[in-house]
Amino acid sequence: MAPKKSGRSRGSAKGKYDIPRAPTRDPGPTGNVGCWVVLAGLACIALVVVLLEIFG
């Protein structure tokens, strides 16, 4: 007679409260590029306004 199998099914024993190992939304060090682009755009707009006030 074969040994009796345990009640658990095969595979990983993931429960209801286990932490999912999905990839996070943290982009890492390249995530600041958008911030720098917005900052450079605001600086350019401010420079154009100052130049128009001086020479306009």
C-alpha cells in the first residue's frame, strides 16, 4: 500500500496573508529624470519671461 499523501497540494504554500512578491513600482535611480525635465522646463520659462521683461 502506498503511503498516504498529506492534505496540502503540490506547489508553493501561499496563504491568504502572504506578502506577494510582485515587482514594485519603484523605478530606482532613473526615476528622477522626469523631475529634472520639469525643473529644466520651468527654468527655461522663467528665463524667457525675464528676457521679455528686460528687452520687451
